[in-house]
Amino acid sequence: MTNEPVPVIALVIPVFNEQAGIRQHLHQIHQQAASGEVACQLKLVVVDDGSTDGTAAELQRLEEEMDALQVIHFTRNFGKEAAISAGLAAVAESADAVILLDSDLQHPPSLIPRMVQLWQAGAQVVEAYKTSRGDESKATKMFARIFYGLFHRLAGLRLEGQSDYKLLDRQVVNTYLACPERHKFFRGLIQWMAYPTARLPFEVPPRQAGQSQWNRLKLLRYALYNITAFSSLPLALIFWMGLFSLLIGCLVGAIALYQKIQGLSLTGFTTVILLVIFFGGLIMLSLGIVGHYLARIYDEIKGRPGYIIRTPRKSQTRKASEIR
Ligand code: UDP
Ligand code: MG
């Protein structure tokens, strides 16, 4: 009999206001993850992303009951991407592979044993991709399609069908954590790294309890943020728009001059109004795009931590490693 150490697999689960189902869901995730034939040591790391309902208290109780569970609490809601980073940072040293999944069972935990097998067969990333988008509204599905189309054209990465449900080898986790930007786009960055990847299809089941934390505005901001994080093409487009409008301006100017010399000039008031509105709009749009990139640079350069971990009061000194 060989005495090989079993791999440590950490499940990282971001959680925000999931009081209604968190207890049952965590038990279910743990049970299904452990049901595979592959021998491994399981760890569950739940990141409480500043929940304002009873989630934090419930998680504290669960932490005492479940040996494999570790809970990290944020001081406030920093967003799912920050929770992912905090979870990965917490397990980077101890886990051989990390699996990221949602707490609402929309990422079926029954896939976990298969993911681990694919990892053991050599894949450094195992991504579960959606064959259907579940019970989302038509508008949300269309929004997603536009976002993925734009993302592909502007950033050159195909994210269609992708989810945050992924297994990452320890090396991938370390590369991810070494990326210095504070605002990260998990799905985009993992694909951009292009480690050997295995894919596993799944259908998104309906949410099991509570409700999605995303509204349209939040989604739109998220989409804009991520597109501009991966592409500076909108800035280049301003140059081409400027060049194009300069050419049009030259043409219209030449015609106006010709008509003036010929004594044919009309009272072109409407033309003037239209030109002012058109070019005014174009200039404001261009300024907006430049402003957006400037704001992003400002956000990054401030260097504030992407999240802050709330530690129990007994340890008054906060370790530097807890702020990232
Ligand atoms: N979540 C989070 N922080 C947030 C919003 C959501 O940690 O600000 C968690 C949430 O608790 C869930 C996962 O991220 O475990 C996915 O969220 P949700 O189900 O709302 O997203 P959807 O499935 O609609 O994409
Ligand atoms: Mg969900």
C-alpha cells in the first residue's frame, strides 16, 4: 500500500445576504464534494462579503459545527470579485487546487468530483460552462450576448457560456494573486492566462433560496468596467472618430466656401445647428471615454486595499497580510 499524501482541495464560496439557504447549501456542497471516488482532503472557505442580514451569525455557528469550514468576514460589501480574491489568498498556501462556486447551488456541486479527476489528469484549469442560462429574463440574456460580443471584439477573449465555477491549480491561483491590479475580472483574467484547460458543461438550475444581488445598473457598470479593463480600443476609436469628422468638416467647409464664392450661399441655419449638435455630442462622448479611463487609473493608483477583513476583537493588531 502506498502512503502518498492526498491532495488538499479548497472550495471557495463568496456569500452575500444568503441567510435563507446558507446552512443547507453548505452542507449539501460539502456532502456532494466528498462523494467522489478520488481521495482528497476538503476545505471550505466561505467569504462573507459584508452581509447585512443574519448570514454572518449563521456562518459563525456553522464554523463551530463544521471542522472543514473557515469563514472570512469583510467589514462591508466589497463585491464578488473582491471576495474571490480574498478566498484565493486565504488558501493559496495550503491548497493544491481551489474550486470557486456560488453558494446558491446554481453551480451544481455534483460536478466537483469530476472536476478533481480532470485536474488530476493534467488540466490546470477546469471550467464549468453553461449550456443554458437558467431562469434569466430575455433582457438579461440579450444583455449578456451583447456584452460577450463586445468583449470578444474589443479584448479578443471569448467568454460566452463561461461562469465563475472553476477549478484552479495552485500555480494558477498564485499567478492570479500576483496580478497587481486591484479591480480584477476573474473570468477574463483566467482565460487571458491560457493555462491548459478542461471544460465541463452544465445547465444552470434555478436559484435555491434568496434572490440574485445583481440589478440591471450593477450589471451595466460591471460590463463597462470589465470591457475597459481588458481593452483600450475605445480610446483608439476616438482618434478615428476625430479623423473621420475632420474629413467631413473639410468637405462641408470646402462646399460652403465654394458656394460663398459663387454667391450661392443659403441661410444654412439648420445645417449649423445639426453640425453643432453632432460635433458637440461627439466631443462629450470622447471626453467621457477618456474620463472613464482616467477614473480607472485614479482608482488603481490610490492603492487602497480591494477589501478589508473584519477580525474578532480579541486580536487588536491587524496583520499586514489581512489587507490586500
Ligand atoms: N455575491 C457576493 N457579493 C455580492 C453579490 C453576490 O459574494 O456583492 C455572491 C452570492 O452570495 C452568490 C454568488 O456571489 O454566492 C453569486 O451571486 P448571485 O447568485 O446573486 O449572482 P447570479 O447567480 O445572479 O449571477
Ligand atoms: Mg446565483
